[in-house]
Amino acid sequence: MKYAMIMVGFLFGSALCVQSEEMGYVIRVTPTLVYIDKGTDDGIGIGDKHTVIRSEGDAYAPVADISVLRMFPNFSIAEIVKPYKGENVALLQWSIPTDAWLEIASERIVPLPEDDSDGEESQPLVGAAGRRSMYFLMGMDSARNSNLKWSQDGESGLPTTLISGEKNNVSIIGLRLGQMITDHWRWGMTYRRGADDLQNLSIETDLQWLQKSYRRPGPYLGAGLGIAQLSIDSPTGSNASSSANKLLVNALCGVHIPGTWSFTIEVGYQKVMAWGNVIDASSFRTYLGIGRDF
């Protein structure tokens, strides 16, 4: 039951810092051999080094280093070359390429509680990196057509009319929720709010490619779609519509800096469908974000 729960937890969103397609399961164990459910169909070769790991709460610990001796299309047989102190290989523990495990372990060490009952050093746990994220965004929409001008001829008897929209820079705040799909691809949902003569509340979804994975500082590119809810406070006597929902398209690039507190610096362009003949809420964007990965 314990391992069934671990398996369910992994399938529904384990935050271990490795692409799920690189990981395998232990399907059989002998005193010297380990069978894993990865074979030639998965690119496994003779001599490939893997590490068997287990979960402990929200962290992971190595159980044994193994080396592949023989492959079949859907599974492989590996030799146990280094068992870790106090660990035993068991069914449904995970296997991961040793190079990937060492990269993760170098960044996510979690000290074990001190234990005076044994003088030998215990293997440290490796924390599960956050594949989900939440960022607060602050920045500027530049050259947005949001400074509105109205006709003010009260003697003609004609309704007040919107006659032009001048470009303006508008402060924006936002919230972005992110979910890593792989180590390099991230899906995001962003809510942004800006107020001027033209008020804008947008809900955007985009897909981002991180050049160096989400565990390392580096650049990213992205694109996406969304809906902008535009609204204006029409003057008394105006016959102009007070709100409209418009499709938007985003293109963006930025730098991602992970850590205890993660940062992002982002620039981009947002194209918003025009509202009538005057209002165009398209803009260039510059943002600074701060958040946490979890």
C-alpha cells in the first residue's frame, strides 16, 4: 500500500526535478541484480549508470547505484554496484540516470536530523524541486492607446463622442501561476490589471521554453493567447459602450533566476484586437516578477 501511494503521488504531480520520461520503476530485485522497466525502446544501453531512489516525505534519498548488464525492448537487468548505507532496493522504487541525479543532488540537498546513535555519516536527502510557481508581476505597458479624448460641445445637442486615443504608458500589476511540463517547457496562467482612461483586466495563458531548465538561471521565450476585458468611464451624455472583451496575442522573452525567492525579468509585445475605430490596447511590455517555486 505504501508504494502504491507513492506511485499515485508521482503520477499526479510529483515535483522531482527530472522529466518523467527519464525515470523508471524497479520491477524485480535479487541480491545482486535490479530489473527496471526501461529497455532498448527507451534508449537504454549496456553500461548505462542509474541510481535507484526512494521518497521520504517531500524529499528523496539514493538507495543504490546500478549499471545495466542486459537490455530487452521493455525492461533491463542491472547490477548493483554501490548500495547506500542503511538502504535496500525494493519494488516500485524509482530509477533515474545517475548524471541527472547528481545534478539534482548538487542543488537540492536537505540535511538529515542528527542521530548520535550511529557514528557513520548518513546519506543526505534531496529535496523535491518546485515544478509549480507563483509570481507577482510589476511593470509598464508602453505605447498603449489609452489616453482618451472626448468631444465636449455641450451646445450642439449631440451626444458626447469619443474622438481619439493617444498613446500612453500605464503601470501594471499581475499574478502568474506556472506549471512545468518538462524541465524546459512551462505552462503559465497570468492575470494582469492596469488602469488609465482605458481600464484593462486580462487573463492570459502562454507556453514558455526555458533554455537551461527551471533549476538554473537563464533566458526563456514564450507565446500565448488570452482575453482582455476593456472598460471606460464614459462621460455624462455619451453613447459609447462601457466595456468589451477582446482577443489578445502575446510574444515574450525574459530571464529566469531561481532561488529561495525566484525572480524574472520579462519584455514582450501584446496585440489586442481593436475596439472600434479609436481604441487600440496593444502595447510593449516590461515586467519584473518575484515569486516562489513549490
